[in-house]
Amino acid sequence: TGRIIITRDPHITQPTWFPSRRRASFARPQPASQRDEAGGRSLHRRRRPHPPKPPAVPAHAALRDPPPGTEIFFVVVSYPKFASNMSAANRSQPIKLNRPVVGKARKLKDLMLKSDNRVCADCSAPDPKWASSNIGVFLCLKCGDVHRALGQDISNVLSLTLDDWSDSDIDSMIEVGGNSYANSIYEAFLPKDHPKPKPDSPMEYRTKFIRAKYETQDFLKPSLRISSKAGLESTNSLNSVDNSFSSTSRKHAPEDTREFVGQLNITVVKGSGLAVRDMLTSDPYVVLSLGEQKAQTTVKASDLNPVWNEVLNLSVPRNYGPLKLEVYDHDTFSADDIMGEAEIDLKPMITAAMAFGDPSRHADMQIGRWFMTRDNCLLSDSIVNISSGKVKQEVYLKLQNVESGEMELELEWARLD
């Protein structure tokens, strides 16, 4: 962003500019009227040529073998025009070295690159530079200031570029899973008439919303609210629900079912616009996988918009992963062709179901939500409800790795007593 002037004169504090004029390297042709008839010489007086300029001496040559006692002064001159074009944010950013990111830092960077984590969890401002390690959300500068005012016992705010992250901080962020997972808990009961702040919202409204969301936890189920005076451990902001239910399940569950925490009853409702794999149609069927368990529907012959309404049952292990859905085309004389696939995140439903306990004791209500993002296959937000004493979730999916196809499912959670 500047240049260095090397001089032996201590009185020089600014460079002296010597602009040079560029001259043509060819002679301009003269009109015939301005030439004499004898020799064809120009009638104009010839200009006296300039003496040749001495060759420029590089800066390092001036320092080569200086006389004894010579003092050398360095004058650093900046370019104000270039500096003024830089934004304040860019001037304040630290210099980043291109060092490889490995280990847990790599996992944190991968988490940052997910689409729902590229915006602020509270106001949706793009490119967040801060995070709350114990809550597990990414934040913009304005929301980060509000979180910092809440105190570290509620929100431990760290910079994604300036602060040193401990292994426990990174583990907490990865375990929560980012903005969509945290918001599915902290905004599960967000009223429709209580909109979230926007990137340009006033600071007063932003502060009011964030305090209601995290400090008083107005949008969380009352039984899940955690007193700020007791303090929050880095990994217990959301996972304390899972841990408390896990210990309860181990205590009361029979010996032969301790490895499972519940059962899923999945109703495969229908498919629409499925891909063609035969001449003009397909013979689709659905396979559901959870861990090592698999369940399969019947085959619908020659139907691109099949209606199944079949219920498949799968046990949920303690260390469960996503529910995987695959659609195949049945072939008699060759291997079945894949017609698309999708993954269903069970964490929003199971976390909410574990927190509420026996659903038969509650009235019909919404208890959770799985948010649609560019990283999942949802067609719309999937709501977790208590309906008629049961925990249910309707899921509308767009099949992946295929040219077309959508699926409709209904999940029901059954707790193992």
C-alpha cells in the first residue's frame, strides 16, 4: 500500500516527483510548402536535442559500498487514494497465512461453509464473523455485541478469525450442528406475530429479541429452560436434554432394549413425478435404512405417482444417525435401478420428543421444527407436533441425485417404556 524512498539526506521527508514527457520516436512529415526546393530541407528551425538522461540508479545500488560514516534514511510514503478505496472492514482484517487447516479446525471450517451457517442465526445477516460456542450459532457483528453483553454464562462469543478456539469450543459447535439445529430448539415456539430482526433492524429491537430468545428463553418449552445463574457448560446448551433422557432411559429400560431409545413408525404416503427407468414408466418401491436396519414397501407397477400409505417400523439406536430413504425401480431380469435418494435428520424430532416426555399428557401443540436449507432435501420446513397424544412430523422431500421426484412421509415417535 505504499513505496519506500531511500536517501542520504535526513531533510527529505517526501519524495520529489519528476514527471517525464513521452516523445515520439519518429519524425513528423513536413508539408512540401515548408521545404526548400533545392535540398528539400525543412524551413523550420531544428530543435536542439535534449541531452540523454543518465541511467536510473536502483535503490539497492545506492547502498552498495557507501563511504564510511554515511547515514541512510528511509522515508515510507503511502498512497492515500489506494487506502481510501479500502473499506474499514478490510483494513481491520488480520493478515491470513495460507496454512493448511487440519483436525478439529477443519471440522469447524466445514461447519462454517454450510449454507444455513453463512448467515447470522438471529438476524440472517450474511457472512457472520462471530460465533457463540456454547449455544452453537454463528453471529454477525451487531448480534455478537448483544450476545457478549449477556455474559459468558449465557453466550460465550468468539471471533472466527481473531480468537484461538479450544478443542472443547470446537466440539460444542460441531455437536450442536449450527444455526438450523439451534434455532429448531430456541425458536420452536416463536409466535408468528413476533418476527425475527433483520440485518438493518434497530439495535433496541435486536437486543430485545436476543434476550427473549436466549436469556429468558421465551420461545423454548418451559421445562427446557435453563437458569442462567446456574451457568452453562459449553456442550450442555442443547445436548443436556439428550443426556438427561439418556440416563433416564438406561435406568428404566429393560436389559435387552438398552441400546435403543425409541421406535419410529414411518408412513410412506406417496411419491410424485418419479423418474422414468423403463421404456415409458417405472415400477417403484421404497427402502428405508437406519443404521443396520432396513425396511421396504411393496412395488407399484407402472406408476410414476405411486400412493403407498404403508407403515414401516424401525428401532432408533442410542447413537442414531439420519434416516436414509432410497427409491428403486424393480426389474425382473436385471438389477434394480436407483430412482433417487434422500436423508432425513431425526434430531429435531427426537430431541423435542425426549424433552416433552409422555405426549399423552399434553394438548395438541407444536414442539419442534426442522428447517429447510440448501444443504438438505426438504421442500418446506418440517414441523414436529403433538397430535392426539402422539409425536408426529410430516416430511416433504425432493429426491437427490435424480432428474425428478418428490416423496411425502409421516413420522411418528414411540417411546420405549
